[in-house]
Amino acid sequence: MEKRTLLAVVLSVLVISGYYVVQGIFFPPTPVVAGSSAEPRAGRSQEAPVPATASGVAEAPAEAGPVAEERVSIETDLLEVTFTNIGGDVVSYKLKEHTERGAPVEMILSGEKESHGFTLAFGDRADQPIRSLFTVQQLSDYTVAFYRDFTLRTNAEGVEERFRLTKTYTFKPHEYMFELTIRLDGGYTTPSFNFAGAAYTLAFGPQIGPQFEKLDQRYEYRHYYTYTNGKQKQEKVSDAAPLKIMNRPIWAAIAGKYFVFIAVPYINQYDLEFSTQPEPGIPSASRLSVVRFPVNGSRTEDTYRFYLGPKNQESLAVYNNGDNGFNLRDMHLIKVANTSGFLAPLETVLKWILTFFYRIVPNYGVAILFLTLLVKIVLFPLTKKGSEATLRMQALSPKVRDIQTKYKDNPTKMNAEMAELYKKEGYNPLSGCLPMLLQLPIFIAMYNLFNNHFDLRGALFIPGWIPDLSLPESVFTFAPFRLPLLGWSDIRLLPFIYVGSQLLYGKITQTPDQQGNAQMKMMLYIMPIVFFFILYDVPSGLLLYWIASNLLSLVQQVALNKYLAKKRASMALAQPEPVIAPKKKKKRSGKFSRT
């Protein structure tokens, strides 16, 4: 019995050995290279360590490892994040409190193929990201880890030196920021292991969401920022080549109109790269890569924190005061949401007033109307002064024309005489246009406010017509068809109302001397039509402000016209009537003719 058992064992060993010899000769396994673009197929493990990148890293045999793609999700009160064990990457990052076309905003924008965020490549940015299958380890409701063994080299003794790569994502409730830890551990298999120069690149791209049609500064844009030594700098990135940032900033950001991606590396040795090279389905990409300097020693653990969420002051301010799950202070992330330029203080004041009105009447459309009314009331003294100056100029125009006619061949003398006339009459030629110039900064600040204020995104004004003040409204759509030349796919009502209000306002404010001026008449009709095409696709909140401003200006001008008519009449009465000299009687000659 024992001899039979021994013989059975020997035969089993010979059969199994023969099977693997035949399989190895005629059906060798196809190796999957770490960093290759080909994804592993389900039902087949990766066993042959083949060099994957310029660093020479290859997959180690995956004993009892995953053989197919596996997806896992983490959900907080603000986020819903989906991961894949292919590379341990993020494939979906949704903001639950912000919507796009009725669904949560997707912050990882995909083109013709599914995008992976927070990919890792051995080597620099030119190397392909890892597409190996990782083992998934759910550590808690808000923490998930992905790990896989790789072979770096074979040492002098012929022993493969392995290391383990682990990517650990940690989220916290009430936070748009999360933590990613990259751990490279080579000491757990070979005590004398040393990376001796291996590096990696952690990358986010190809574009932050949500979906957009074009990047043209008015509707959507991408700005690139770095923060170093207490100063924020806007970087200029072109499609020609990646922009390398080698001064190790505290944080770097890709900011859109309403959302932002911010990377905060907590490591000492790294470079940053911004790149915008497009890819199929994404004509304008925006990538950020962190190039980790070569690692020495047997293990390293690098920590990164990423903010991927709304670009509003409320969400970003918590990283200044420590009121966040990571106990961060004085990070100044709020700088990416602050307005910039010399009009920033004015825009901040207007934003505060708009928010104040919204608290009284929780409708941003109504708040815009109240703000427009307040601005008109505040600027009324300037408008009144400008109208009075125009009236005064009309009274002086006959004398001005006399001087122009008299000295038309002597411009120097003409200018001197006109200056003397203005001085004598106590009139400042700039008094008519100065009020308009003072209103210009307010107009620009209002434009920036209504075009960029985050709270206007998704703000409802009139149900069924203006559901989002940050977008153009539409009363009829024929998408995907677009009108030739114009490129319109929607019929919008607000631009037509704007043109009507602008033409009516221009007609009411036209002065008598302008009515006989052909050039002024052309400006009256041509400019509103030109602006109609320019403003056709602007946010509805901005057009709402301009229409309300025109209508209020119209009412204001009607009142001013009555006031000016009375003042014109009083000025006419104050003018002394010209004295008409009596005609001289002809003297008789004193001679009489006789007939």
C-alpha cells in the first residue's frame, strides 16, 4: 500500500512537471508591463517581470493577486469617489451638492476614453502611467489602499529585489480635500534593498470638470497658479511644451471659472509641471504633474493633499483658520477665489451688497435688480451733473461755432479763444464726460461680479425661463443643429430685450444737436446691434443687470429731461433781450422843387 502511494505521488509530480514544461514551451505567458498603456485582461495573471520604464521597474509575479478589474467607491456628505484597481487610480469624482444638467458635477473630465486621475508612473512625465492590477484594501469607510509588488533589479547574487508600491486615499466628512499617501517599501523582502535613484511622477489630468464647450475667458477658462513665499503667481502655460516649476511652491492650482484643483505636496524634493497638450475628445487639456526626485534608501512615504471642489471663499477659507479635518492653517488657498486687479476692492463691496440683498429676498435675480437700483441711486448725482454740463454746453455752442468759423484757418488761435471762452463762462469741458468716466470702473466691476460670482451658478430667477443666472437663457433650442455663420443652437429672449432697451434709451437721451448728426444717428442704431451679437451668449445674470440698468436709466432720464427743460427755460429768461437800436429818420433837404 505504501509503495502504491509513493508511486502515485511520483507519477503525479512527473505529470504536473511535464504539463508546465509543455505549457512554458508552447504557451508562454504574455507579460504585462507596469506603465504600459495596455490594460490587463480578466482571467489572466501577470507573472513575467519585464522592464517597464526607463527606471527598469517591472511587475513582480502576482501570487494570488487580482486577475480582473475591481472598482470601489467612497462616499461622504460632499463627495462620491470611484476608484479602479488598475493603477489604483480615481475614475470618478462627483460633487454631490453641485449639479450639472441635473446630475452631480463630475470633476474628472473624460474625452473619447475614460480618464484616470492621480496616476503614477515610474520615471518622469514622459513615462506611461502604471496600468497593473493592484490589490484593494478597504481600511475604513473613508480610507482605501491599493498595493502591488514590483521588481526593481536582480542583484549580484541573482536575487530579484522587490518593493511594494502602496497608494492610500483618506477622505474626511465635510471636506473637499483628501490625502494621498505614496509608500515605496523595499525593505520588507531584502534587508539591504536600496532604491538608488528610482523616481516617480504623480499626475492629474487631462482636465478638471465639469463639461464645457469652449475656453474663452467669458464663459470658461483655466488659470494656473503657484503659491511661494507668501505670494500667489499666475503661470503662463502654452500648448508648445510643458511648463516646469522648479522652486517647490507650497501649492499649485488649476482654476476654472467655478471649480479648482489644488495640489499640496508635503515632500521636500520635487518639481511641478503644467501641461495643456490636447487629446482626443478634449481639445483643451489642463494637467498637473508632481515629479518626485529619485528615492534613496529602502523605503519612503510621501504625503500629498488635494483640494478638488468649488472655487468659493466659504469652502477654501477653512484652510486658513484650522477649521478643517486636517488641522491646516494659513494655507491661503482662498487666494485662488479672490478677485484680483485694482478693481478688486470695489468688486468685493458689490459682492457683499448682492449677498446682503439675497439674504433679504432669497432670489439672486431679484437681488441683482435691487443692486442695480442701488447703484443707480448712488450714481444719480453724477448723472445729474453730467446732464447739466451737457445743457450748459448746448447754450455755449453758438459762441463755440462762431470761434470755430472765425479761426478755422488758425487752429492754435481757435483753441486759445475757446479756452478763454470756457474760462470766462466758468465751464469745464470735462464736466460732461467725467461722471461717465467715474461710472466706468463700477461697470467693469459689475461685469466681473456677474460673470464670475460662484453663488450665481445654478441660481434660479424665473422657473422655466431663467433657471441658471450663470448661463445664457433659452426659449427654444434646435441643438445639435447650429445656425450657419452665427453658430447659435438656441433662441434667447434676453438679448432681444437688451437691444430694445438700449435703442429706446439712446432715443430718449439723444440731444437736439445729435439728432441732426448723421454719425451720431448711426452710432445710436449700429452699436446696440453690434453688442447684441457680442452679448448673445453671455450669462443671463449679466444681461439682466444691463437691461435693468437701461430701464432705470430711461426712467431717470425722463425725469432729468423735465428738470432740464425747466432749467433751459429759466436760462432763456435770464438772458437779457437784445437791445434794438431805433431807426434813424431821414432828414429833409429843405429844397422844394417847383413844377
